[in-house]
Amino acid sequence: MSNVVIHANRLSKRYEIGAVRENTLRGQVAAGFQKLGRRDKIHGESPTTLWALKDVSFEVEKGEVLGIIGKNGSGKSTLLKILSRVTRPTTGWVGIKGQIGSLLEVGTGFNPDLTGRENIYLNGAILGLRRQEIDRKFDEIVAFSEIEQFLYTPVKHYSSGMYVRLAFSVAIHLSADILMIDEVLGVGDAAFRQKSAARIQQIVKDEGRTIMLVSHDPGSIRSLCTKCLYLKAGALEGEGLPDSVVDDYLTDSIGATPGSNQATKVEPRHAKI
Amino acid sequence: MLLEAEEDPNVLPGTTEENQWKNGSPPMDDFDYVIHSHRRLFDFPVKQIWESRELLYFLVWRDLKMRYKQALIGAGWAVIKPLMMMLVFVVVFGLFVKVPTGDIPYSVFVYTGLLPWTFVSTIISIAAASLITNSPLLKKIYFPRLLIPLSSSITSLVDLAISLPLLFGLMVWFQVPFSWRVIVVPILILLMFLLSFGIGLLMAALHVKYHDVGMLLPIMLQVWMYASPVIYPIELVSERWLPLYSLNPLVGMFQAFRWALLDAQSPTPLMLVSSIAWTLVILASGIIFFHFSEDTFADVV
């Protein structure tokens, strides 16, 4: 097969919403008895299942920047979780060529009591970097994050801006063939955002790697991506060139005229950060 | 049956079993790996665990750092905890109850029980809680999940570097002679480590699903301590109950530990067989159970 690095085939993911109560032995026993009791009318019961993803198929080719857009709860993060192997799909399968590096949330695996330097090593290892690679890229990571003088300070004393900058810098220096980025482009001030966008361009253009980018922000999808998926309530609603898909998404979700500035303002930017 | 499938909440409405696989099975050859809805039976991630050994190192390093960084006396706690326990037992059972321990002072005797017990129980309780304490990681990033309980168990191994020299110091102080038998101590420690790691794996996988484990475990550990020769010599166990008592895997290990260091009565063959057999069975079932529960951790934790 050609250049396809990710092939997702009919992915669905089901979550049991009622599962919280069954988290204890007592809950499970109780639920068991309930099921016994209403065996005959089980189909009449209101469903306690949620399909976070419904029958989603797509392909990503090497060197593409695939944007995924959609409202909160539309299944974007679930999709990335499946691709990064954090959770399994309920049905369907994904074929992957190459190593995936995922940045599902800034600062995952950061330890507040460790220093910036220590966290670079810990987080790097968690994200799949080898120790030697971290040694080699260390100066680059520090320079990118602009926290040189706080390298030996525990990160709990960092400002939130410094914290996310450092976390983002580690992740953006991953050597994986496919990078998955979830809602992190809103990190830092305008200058840092621009630097991040430039770094992403570099990763794609110069290094020929592949990126999957999840965002609420139509702006970054338009400017960075080569292709876009639009997820709505877990199903694939649109697929194609970023501009047209983003327009569809905007008209669909807020009924605004495509491209209008107001539309982008209404969008909750980077709500997860 | 067919009609029911239509409304089965386990199947996404509109997709039936047959068209889910309409495109056939995935073309394995085109990809480096394929993510399926279910784990294949025999894909134990042995290779991945080996490849993640650096991550294991960093996780152990982090745990050690966290354990001792904030505490004022740092590593001192590894000494203070068993010493305090020893003191309590010396007062209650050495002075008041006067447990007979032959020529050996009760303090040395009880410490040779508390040291392995603290080792075993710490591994079990830390490993059991490890998935919960690391849940932010589990939900966000993939790596072989076994690394989490493994790293916390290895962290407890480091405590021995402090508590063992203390034991040897006590023996010198009380003029207990050393013998060649001390060479079996590393083997015993390995056995205890494997047994408690196996139990820790079982408990960790259960703990994610049933939060009751967090409540139940300390009680069970308490009972287990009194059912093992920690604060009393096995001579106190009546002849009639000895065979049953010997089935406890810790009896053989702990008695062998005292035999090696204090010239206590050697463990019976039944005790040793039970120790080794239990260790192998529990370790194997722990790994298998963990392996099959692993997939749902991120969803339920």
C-alpha cells in the first residue's frame, strides 16, 4: 500500500455511563440483582450506554496535517485515545505504520515537586523518548521553552505559562513519525503560539512527519492543516479541505456566516487548558 | 435471538455483526501494528516492556525522589518505621507477654520478622494502589501498564538497603553469630519480592474496578501478619495446626529467614514447597489477570 500511515476502519467506542455506581462490589452485586429482576423488560429500559464514536473511517497519508474539529463531546479526544492506544475501540480496527507520539494534554506526567530539568527527563521518557535522545535534545527543549533560569526550580513554583511552555516543548521534540496533538496550540502568549505553529510547519515540511491536530480553534486548523475531519456526536460529519470543512462546522454549530470574525470569537478557545 | 440483536445495547444501532467486518480482516502486512477491539490471546507485551526499561528506570527514580524528597529526615523513615514497630512489640511481647525465643534477645528476633513483613506488606499495598495514584498517566498515555506496579514494587526494594544493614548492626550489637547460611537471604528476598509483586498485580487490577480493595486490603494484611511467624516463633503453633499453618506461603520464607540469620529451627519441606508453589502460582495468575484487565484500566480508573 502507498503512503497511508493511519487507516481507521469503522471505529466505534461505547462507554457505560452507569458504570460509576458499579465501581464497588456492593454496586456490582446490586446491579446484578437489578438485571435479574427486570430481565423480561430489559429492552424497555432507557439506555445507559453512550457511543462516543460511531462508525468512523478515514485514512491519513505520510506528511499530512490532519485537523479534527468538533464541539466538546463530539468524540475527538476519544478518537485520539484510540489511536494512541490508551483505550481500545469497541468495534473496528486501526492500522498504523510508524511510531505514534501523543500529546493528549499538556503536562501529563509532570511532577510538581521535581525541577524543570528533572521533569524534562521524566516526561520525555513517559512520552517515549530514549535517554540519549533527551540528552541530545535537552538544550533545544530548554531554549524553545524559554525557562533557562528556572531549570532547577520545582515546577510547582512555575507560572502556568512557564509550565505549559515547558511541557509543550518536551512534546514537540518527540521523534515519533506521527504526532498527535490535542488542544495545545493555545499555549503561552502570542509569540510562543507563533513559534509553536512554525515548529509544526517545520516538522511536516522539513522532516516529512505526520501530524494529527485536534482543536476547537478554526484559525489554527485553517492555517496548519492539509485535511480536516469534522466530528459531530461521534460520527464523521465532514471530511476534506480544511477551509470548506471548517466553514461547514461553523455554519452548523453557530449558524454564523463562514469566515466571519465573530464566529471565531464565539468559539470557546482552548477550553481544555 | 436475531431479533434481539437488533436492540442489543452492546451493538451500535444500525451496524450488525456482519457488516462490521465487511471490509474483511485488517491487512496486517501493510502496517507496523493494528489496534483491534479485543486483545489477541497471546500478545503479552514482553518486547514492549523490555523496550520501556528506561521508562521503568525513570518511574522508579521519580518514586524514590518523591518518597524521600519532602520528608525531613528523608531515607531515615525506612529505619524509623520498623524500629518503632520493633519497640512496641518488644515492650508488649518481650517484656509483658514474654514470648519465649531461646537464646536470642526478643528485639533481634522480632526484627528478623518485621523486616521481611514490612518488605512484603509495603510492596503489596503500594503496588495495589499504584494504578489509582497514577491514573492521570493511564488516561493519557500508552505504555505497558505493568510498568506502574513493577516500578512501585522495585522502589520498595530500595528500603532493604537501609533496613538490612540495620539488622546486621543489631546482630553485632547483641552478639548473634553469623553463619554461612546468610547466603540464602538474597534468594529468600527474591521469593518474597515475586510473591508480593504477584499479589500486588492482582490487587492493582482489582482495585481499579472495585474500590473496596482499598478498604479490605489493610485488614487482610493485618490478619496475614498474625497468621505468619513475625512476632512469635513457630514453636508456639500447636502440632495439630502446623500442617495447615505451613500452607501459608510466608511461613516457609520467614522461618527460612530466621534459620539463615538466627539459627532458628529450619522450615519443614512442606513449608518450603508451599512457599515456592504459591509464589509461582500467584505470580503467574497475577501477570495473566493483569494482562487481561489492562485494556479497560483507562476506561474505568
